Amino acid sequence: RSYLRRLSDMLEGQAFLLGAAPSVADFAAYHPLWFTRTQTSAMAGILDATPAVLAWMDRLAAIGSGSMSK
């Protein structure tokens, strides 16, 4: 939970961890959270406490699907 709160704090006022554009930091932090969200349903609820992190995850997922708006 502490890690998720830290990420949420980093996202305050910006779309990605280090600013307006995604970076390697975003992708490195995203991967284990993606696994938690999609592959471990028993743990996925922990993300609900940090809506900013969920929104950030959705923005990163949109990059991979080709639906990220410019």
C-alpha cells in the first residue's frame, strides 16, 4: 500500500510518473501492477484505494493498444 500511495503522490498533477510523457520509469512500475490487476484477482482490489494509479495504468495500457491520444 505504501508503494501505491507513493506512485499516486508522484502522479499528482501529471499524467505519468516523471511528467507529461511516459518514460522507462512508468513501464518498470506498471508491469508488476498490471500482473496484479489482471492475473491475481484475489489481490487486484488493493489498487482500488489509489484511483490515480488505476487511471495511470489505463493510460499506459492505451499505449500498447494503439489508442493513446496525442
